Amino acid sequence: MDPVNLAEAKAHLSELVARAEAGETIQISRRGKTVAQLSSLTRTRKPIRLATLKTVTDTMPECAAESVVPAIRDEARY
């Protein structure tokens, strides 16, 4: 794809970020020269410490652990 000029990038930033999130690499130009690139980040997942998880879940009623474990896993992604 051709580079997007800076004025257009400012006007359509949300759309360009969505496209970058989807895997597209967007080049941004100023006065015809490419000066920046917008692409998605690859986030590394933090490992779940099983001993800590076990300590927490052992103290919970059986049904509560089922709803908390996914939340802990989702939180570890960020």
C-alpha cells in the first residue's frame, strides 16, 4: 500500500490503528517522504505462577475459582 500523508493520518488515526491491529503495516509520509510506520505490537504473555494460583484457589469455594481463574489469566496478558 502507498504511504498515507500526515494530514490524512491525523484525520483517520482511529481507522489506521484498527488496520494496524489487524496486521497491516501503515507507512506515514511527510512531503512525499516516508517518516513513520504504524504496525501492531506483539505482546508477550506473562507466565502464570502455578504455586501462587494454587494458594489463592485453595482458599476459595469450588465454584468461585471457576470464575476467578479466567480473570487472573486475562489480567496476566497485560
